[in-house]
Amino acid sequence: MISIPLKDLSPADVQNYLQHAIAPRPICFASTIDKEGNVNLSPFSFFNLFSSNPPVVIFSPSRRVRDNTTKHSLQNVQEVQEVVINIVDYDMLQQVSLASCEYPKGVNEFVKAGFTEQKASMVLPPMVKESKVKMECKVLEIKPLGSGGGAGNLVICEVLCMHLDESILDENKKIDQTKLHHVARLGGDWYCKVDESNLIKVAKPNRELGMGIDALPDNIKCSKYLTGNDLGQLANVQQIPETDPSFDDERLKNIVLYYSLNPADMEEEVQRYAKQLLSENKVQQAWQVLLTL
């Protein structure tokens, strides 16, 4: 592993390393307006949610590394402290990339990128009709992080109103994560798409504490076959389960029968089978398999 003190790098190299390493990043597709009424539309991947009460999101239009100039979006929110944050999904990706071109001030990226302006209900900048999630925001504060090229400017926004396309909602009118195909920013020209093929569901500890990897039996904790992710799943229960006499598994029976004279091989096969079950999020079944050792 190499170690790189960032103070020894150029701003462009620092940006390159950070943007490739800190990823994927959600994309804020910000529509803003200046005091003359000129609309601007631009994507920013320095963006995230920071509070739900009050509902606060932050994006950062950084000063350009090459010449230390500021972006039109920043200039606009300094003049009119309102913004619509349109969430980017896969259906919009190429048009969003086109909108990131540095057109002269006064050029409307809605027109250039082929998006449709939609009147907002509480703020002046228009919404992107094609976006499936739109957030009307007022700007609470703009905090400069420096004065040199690459310096960020935190635009701290309170979300006043959200607009959700019904196509991404479940029966309870909540967002169905499998239906909203977010696009996220990586380094360079790279993006990634979120869809059902790459979604991972992880049991979230809530009121009950997981017992922790340190509480696992040594033969499991020191397994050559179970990864850190596997151990994390097994340890995210309150305590080691009791053996369930009713647990009936044909594959486990065959493993025990076939390897009964070779305990080391049997332990390997049992742990491999438990690993498969964990990959299918069958944690309780995996525990019952491991309890045979």
C-alpha cells in the first residue's frame, strides 16, 4: 500500500484521487435562477442528506480547479436563495451529463439538454419534469470552504416540498427502492446504476443489539471459509440460537453422513453450506447448520 500526503499533490491530483475513492456519490441536479430570471441547470455530486428534522440537504459547487472561477449555480443561489434539487435516475443520465457542459451565462441548460421546465409550487426556479423526485428548497446558508481552485461552497438547503412520481411508489405511497434506479457518480467518466440486480439488503440493528463478532465461537470466528461479511451477519443476533430439533435439512444430513469419518472435511463442508445460506440472507438456517459442529 502506498501513502500519499495530499499537501504534496496538485489540486487536480487531489481531486482525482478523492473522486475515485469517495464513491459512489448521489447527484444533485440543481435548477437555480438569477435575479434577472435566467435559469441554470447543473449536476453536482458533492451532495447528500444531513438532517431530517429540519430536513436539510447540502450540495457544493466547487471553484474550478483550472482557473478558480465560480459556477453559475453558485452565483445564482447567492442572488436568489432558492433551488430545486432534482434526483437523477438512469433514464436521465446522458441528458444530465450534457447539462454539465459549461455553457455561457444566460444559456438555459433545460433547452440544451432537452429537459422540460415545470413550475414549482413554493420557489422560483423551475423543476425538471422528467425527474421522478424533486425537492423545492430554500437556501439557509452558503459556506465557502476556501478561496483557491477546487474549494467547495456548501449550499445548505432546507427542503420545503417533495414531488414524487407515482411510478416509484409502493402501495403505502412510500418510495420503493427497487423502482427508483438512482445513478451515482464515481471518478473520471464513471457512473454506476442502482437497480434490483445490485441491491443488497442488510438487516439493520435497531432496538436489539447484535452480540458482536467477539462473541462467536472460535471455530466460526476463525473460519477459513466465512468472510467478515458472513461473520457480521451471524453476529447480528442477540445471542447464539438454541439448536432447533425440528430443523430438517436434506443437504446437511448428506454432509454429516458422507463426512462422518473425517471431522475436518465435515466442518469445511458445513461452513461452506452455511456461507451459501448467508448469501441468501437465511441467517437462522445458517446458524442451525453451524450448530451441528
